Amino acid sequence: MLALYWFQPWKLFTDTYVDEAVPRVVTTSATRTPLSATPAPAASAVAPVPSVVLSAGEFVTHEHRTTGRAEIHRLADGRHQLIIRDLNTSNGPDLRVWLTDRPVTQGRAGWRVFDDGTWVELARLKGNKGNQAYELPASVDPGGFRSVSIWCKRFAVSFGAAELKNP
């Protein structure tokens, strides 16, 4: 009975879908107005950018096949969020979302490195599939972290990780 609780094998056959509203990134492109054209009225100007992507990366597989994208956003009010888009990984016992200072290594060599350095646990993973947002505590400088890991705390192993790079 203890083994069933510890490994929770049924989670390999169940999924938790999350589809949270995630910030949209608005980009503006400079366009040249011909001299003969009439400029558009100010009211039609592009709305302010609701968030700016500071760093981003694609997930790589570690212990379990993992795909999706991780992005660190600075919101208009100065707060920071980790946005995970299109996550697809296995469900598992005690999964967490970690920001870490470790580089992402492909394959088995990358499974257990994230608790070797500095890391911040943002929260339990909300779901193993979909879009989700995690607030960064005000005390966390997102520039001090190189990667995001979907970390199985019970077995001290990464299901998958994304290296954060400037966009």
C-alpha cells in the first residue's frame, strides 16, 4: 500500500488540463508614412504593451517527455510572471515549478542537476497540460535564473526543463 502512495502510478494515466489567461505580447512595428498621406488620429494608436518578454525557452525532455514554452514576463505594473505555454508532460506525484540558476542539459545528465545550485520553488504545477501563469515573488530577480524545471520533489528529478534566453 505504501508503494502505491509513494509512486502514485495512476497519475501516468490521468491528465490535468489548465487553460489560464496568459498575457499577450503586443509588438509594434515602425512604419513609414508617405509624405502625401494623412496621419491617423491619435485615438487609433496601438494600446500600451501589457507585458514584455524578458527571457524565454522551449522545454526539453528529462525523466518524462515534456514540450512547451516558458517565458518570463514583466507586466505593466512592474510585477513578474512565469508563463508556461502549451505544456505537455506526464502527470506525477509532487510536481513543482522551479526557477534555477543551472544550465539545461539534454538527456539523462540533466535529470538531477537543478537542486545542486540556487533555485526558487514558485508553486505546485497546476496541471500537466495547457497554459499557466505563476507569480514571481517581489524578492526574486528573474535575471538571476537561467532555467525553469518541472521538478518532481518526491524523487528529486526533473520531468523537463527550459533554458531561459533573451528573446
